Amino acid sequence: MTSPARTLTILVVLGFVAFLLWSTLAAQRVECAVTVEFRGERRTATASAASEDEAVEQAQTAACGPMTEGMDASIACSRVAPIARQCRTL
């Protein structure tokens, strides 16, 4: 590959990566930290999303992950009300 072609390829790849980062991060408008207690265990997780409800749901899913085994426990944990919730706008 010639030098100008190589430079153009690198610039196109970098532009694509920059676009992916921008489009992913631009959608993240709210960040929430959620603490969940399930079956005597307590976990806190943080997530960001376009809305507060989505961020809380994702944070709760992340907090429940290490505390559950199987789909039944995962669903049960996701339905438990968080014991703490703190959100901020990004």
C-alpha cells in the first residue's frame, strides 16, 4: 500500500472509531448508582443511559448479577426495590 493510501486508510479508521465513541457516549445522559439487597447480600452498581429509568434498571441488573444464579433468581432480584438510588445528569 502506498503512503498516501495508508494515511487515508488510517484517517478513515480513526474517523470511524471517533464516530462510534461519540454516538455511544452522546446517548448517555444520566448516571445512577443503585444499591440492592437480595437474600441477605447487598451490592451497589453504577450505570448510565439516556433516561433515569433506563439507568436505574441497568444499574440494578448489574448489581443483581453477582448475587444471583439462574433466571428465576435474576428476575426476582430485578423486581426488588433498591434500598438506595442516586442519579446525576451527565
